[in-house]
Amino acid sequence: MTKINVIPFGGVRENGKNMYAVEVNDQIFILDCGLKYPENELMGIDVVIPDWAYLKEHADKIAGVFLTHGHADAIGALPYFLMDFQVPVFGSRLTIELAKLAVKQHKQVKKFNDFHEVDPATEIDFQNVTVSFFATTHTLPNTLGIVLHTDEGAIVYTGDFKFDQTARDGYRTDLAKLAQVGQAGVLLLLSDSAGAALTAASTREKDIAAYILDVFENHNGRIVVGSVASNIMRVQQIFDAAAASGRKVVLSGGQDLEQIVSTAMNLGKLHFDPSLLVTMADTADLAPEEIVILETGKMGAPIKALQEIANGDDPEVTLGEGDLVFVATTPSYAMEAVVQKVTDMLYRTGAEVKFIAEDLNPSGHGNQNDEQLMLNFMQPTFFMPIQGEYRLLDQHAILAEEVGIPAENIFLTSKGDVLTYQDGRFHLGDRVEVGNTMIDGIGVGDIGNIVLRDRRVLSEDGIFVVVATIDRKKKKIVTKPQITSRGFVFVKTNRQLMKQSAELVEEVIQEDLDQKEFDWSHLKQNVRDKLNRFLFNQTKRHPVILPVIMEINQHSKRKNKSKATAAPAKPKEGGKAKRQSNRPSRGRGKKRAKATNAKATKN
């Protein structure tokens, strides 16, 4: 019997970060390799990618990465994955070109070139599996579903999809191929759940195009459009509406947007007259009613880009009366609070604000009817809802039961669950450790829960720094503790609290010095613990406490009077202490220690 394991590394019980590993005997097939943008509590984190530590232990089994489309939730983690696994990557032509753009931005893998273009007619034979593809409808062309044909039946991964009977060429779902796959027998279906809560039909793209044109024709001022850079269909509709309404378009999404537009145009996936595009400088010669600014922001995040504009941080775009901010994308649920805040900020500029989602349902994901239609096409024996928060997975499971799939054949999985096929059925087997890998700047995975906790505490309660200098040999404090606070309390109005804190620290240090066994880490921890309790009792806050304890050895006499009588300071635990001159101290060791400590504190 064929051994089959299915492991979600992301994309379940969360938005984005789609990545699923299907292990068939001794080969592992990776389905999508996406990222997700951080939620509010992930302070300072740029993006989040899956943790594939398990795959590193089985790297020799990976047959390749199979991509459904070119959005960040499907290809965003690919550059980081290729840093660890040099395996072939398969996808449609546009998807591969977008993947190449993502990979080239990372110098560690920019020379990687093991990409393979596929289409709905492609079949790839591996040792125990044949991989085929089928066309689906999404917000960019040539989106594919993936079929892994095994001896036990087909494992189908839909990727993002919806059904739209008016979709133009390149976006159409191949209904005949869906029926063919279903009739051949589907063992397990992994299906998109992002629209499981939508009861109303998704607005047809034909109607969305007409709506955008109406907005452009009925506004007499400048229009700033917020859209996702890789939503090729929406970009095409914006270009069409601009041309039809006599407007020119400025690309304000940085290099990301320009590269995506250029790539899609070169592949024939975007169609427009090149004269439609102008630079920001060119708009000086245009009337406001002739201008459209397409804003996608860095990494295709339009809401954050609009926030920068509203804050006045964009050097090229300033909003005012007569402007229209038209948000042509549907923000994720995780950003609801941010969207409301940004909307208020945009209104404060005097501009008018309009969200396409207020009037239409422009989702690129199928609604409940679409999801049940896919289930009926595939008629799977077993079903695993994917891509969505738990409530969406659960709703998708209910929809599956309504079309006749037994509840015991439906699996709501978590990251790291192993869905194992044994004795003619799937069951949840052992788990593997799968967490999140956070990307901050050029750091990959070097930010963990402790760092995030400290960042959160710093943002909420501030920092409290204590600096003191001691002489261990004489078991005394040379310089009394000095306190510095940032983001905790206003020092000038809390002098008594600062004084009491310094006295407490002095007592704690002296207690440790009086002990027979002296330990630096024990001393610092004592200072943290007792000061933390004191500050919480006084303020009900828990600031980050950083004790900086330095050691200095004092000598009041020297045989050679021409040399300094105080030995150089010996920094301990990261502190610094320096002599200020080479002149004799003439027995003023304590005063010089104070000067030393003041210098260290200032630095």
C-alpha cells in the first residue's frame, strides 16, 4: 500500500502563509510556499514565513515546489525556502516570472534558476506520482490547481479560486477538466476556505470593471487608488478605466509595482497603451481630473502606503480637498483596526474616501456556493479545508457535509498535524513541530517570543536603566546608583520614585557584596526582581529593567608618584569605566570613581 502523509506548514487557522507538504512513499511534494504579513502584536516584524525544520531532516526526499499563483501568500516564502533547499520550482509562466522577481531580491539565491513552466496540459511523472494541473479563476491570470495522482487516488489542491462565468481569457476555470479529475476519483481534496463565510455571490469582474469606470468618470479631481500590486486583474481594470475617462496613471508603488507591471505587460497579461503611464513630474502639466495615482506600497501593502500619505510622510503625494482615495482592494480581517484608523486619517486631509468593498464583493475567493460547486465537481472521499481562520475552516466543513461528505471524513487540521493514509482511510497521526519564522530586516528566524515580549513591554511600559559602580575587594559601592528612564514615567515629576528606587538598588547591591560568594548574574537578577516588584507596587507597570553594574579597583598610594594612582577601570557585564587623565590622583580614588561612572552613564 502507498504511504501518504499530508502536513500543513501554514495556511490553516490563519490568513495567508499557504504551504502544504504531501509525502508519497519516499518523495515529498511542496504545494505553495507563501508568507503572511504580521498582525499588530508582531511589533517590527516585516513578514512571517513557515517553519520547515521538519523538512530539513528530510531534504533528500523533496521532489519540488509546485505553485498555484503569484501572490505573496503562495510564493512569498520561496526565496527563504530556496536558501535551504535547492529543488526545482514549477508554475505557470506568469507565476514563475513573479517568483523570479521575488527570488532575485535576495542575494543568497538570486542565481537560482531551476524554474519550470507548466500549463493545464502538462503532466510530470515522478517515481510514484504523476502531477497534473487545471485552470482556475483568481485575480491574476494563469492560476492553477494541482493534482497528485497516486495509486490510491488523486490528491487535489485547489489553490485560490472562484467561479465567474464572465471571466476573460486567461482567467477562466476549465470546468471540463474539473469534471474529468472528479470522475477519475479524488481521494483527498484540499480546498480554499477563504470565502466560506460569504453567502452573497462574488461580484463578477465584468461588473467590477464597470464600477471602477463609473467612479473615475464621476469624480472631477485627482484619484489616488490603493490596490495590491500583484492583483493583475484589478490593475488592468484601473488602466482601462483611466484610459476610458481620459486620465493618465502614475505608478507609485515603487520598484515592486513597476517590475510586476513590466513583467505582466511583456508576457501579454496586461494590455494598455504605454503613453497611459506618466511620471509624478509629468503631472505638473496635467489638470487634477486627468490624474490617477496607483499606490500599492512596499511589498504590495496599499493600506500602509495610504497611511504614510495621510501622515505626510510621502515626499511626492499630498492629499487635500478635491482628491479621492479609492481603495480597490479588500483588506484582511486582521487589519480591521488599522483600516479604520487610516480611514479617519485620510478624511482629516480633506480628501474623499471610497472603499470598493462597501458597494461590491470583489473577493478573489469563492463564496459558499462556489465552494460547494467545487466539492461536487471533485466528489472527494476525504476532505481537508485549508486557507482560512478556524471559523472559516469549520464553516467549509459544514458546507461539505451538506453535499454528502461524512463528518468522519472531514479533517480540520492545525499546523504540524500529520494526516496519514492507512488501511484505506485517512486519520490524524503524529504531529511535527511547526511554528512561525519571523523576518525582521535581513534577519531570518532570529526574532523569537522573548524578543517580541520585550518589544511589547518596551512599547507599553518603557525602560528603566540602573547604573552603579562597585569595588568588590572592599565590598562597597563606589558610586551610588543612577537612574535613567525612557517611556516609563516623567522623571522630573517623579523624583521621589527615582530616589527610592536608587536606595533600594543600593541595598540590594550591598547585600550581595556582603555575601561570601559573589556572582554577577545573581546580583543583576536580584536587582531586576526587587526593583520590578517595587516599581509595580508603586505604578502598576512592568518596565524593562536593565542593571549596568561596573567594577573598579581603587589604590590610594603608589610608589611611583609620576604615574596614576588609580588602576584602569575593569568593565564588567558590558559596562564601561575609563580614567580621565594620567595625572596623580593624590588619594582621591572615590572622586575619580564618580567621574568614571558619570562618563559611563553618559555613554
